Amino acid sequence: QVQLVESGGGLVQAGGSLRLSCAASGGIFSSYGMGWFRQAPGKEREFVAAISASSGWTLYADSVKGRFAISRDNAKNTAYLQMNSLKPEDTAIYSCAARSVHGNVRSANEYDYWGQGTQVTVSS
């Protein structure tokens, strides 16, 4: 059983930056692919970014490409989401997730474990 805990959310002005962290425990972190998803009020959860277990590849939603960067430190059992040039439409609850198999990494159904989420609010 893997436990995931996000941190780093908060309130930031448009154009600002935040770095989210996702600390994992209870499993072999380096064996899991990781993903970040977000859900805004009244909207469905959407894929943000994914990274392979070994950091060999990353994948981004078009809406964040060039502004967000996903990374991981397997020695620290932590995944990160660096968010730059934030926009009001990035406001959402951001959750990290872990998957044990490689499938459609854009689909939330592919992920086995989830964190509780952290709120990101971008003011205009």
C-alpha cells in the first residue's frame, strides 16, 4: 500500500510560480510511474503531467506544456510539479497519483494510489 501526501499549494498571482511536492511512503517508489491531475470546481478531473518510474520520459497536457515541469527524486521518494507562468484557469485542486503498470497514463483509471490533493488558487 502506497500513501501519497501533496504539499506546496497556495494562493499566487497570475504569472507567479509554485512547486508542488508529492511524498510517497509504504511502497517501492522507484517502481511506480507518477502523475499529476487537477480538478476545478464544477469540472471533471483532468490530466496534467506524468513521468515514468525512472524519469526516462515525461508527458504533459497541452494546456500546461512549456509552463509546468514534472520531476521526481527516487532517493527522496518524492515527485514534484514545478508550475510557472500560472494563469487563473490553473486554479484547481491538484492531486498526485501512482501507477504500477504502463498504460494510458492520461487516464485516471490507470492509477492505483492517490493523494488527498492540494489547493492551488491563481488570482488575476
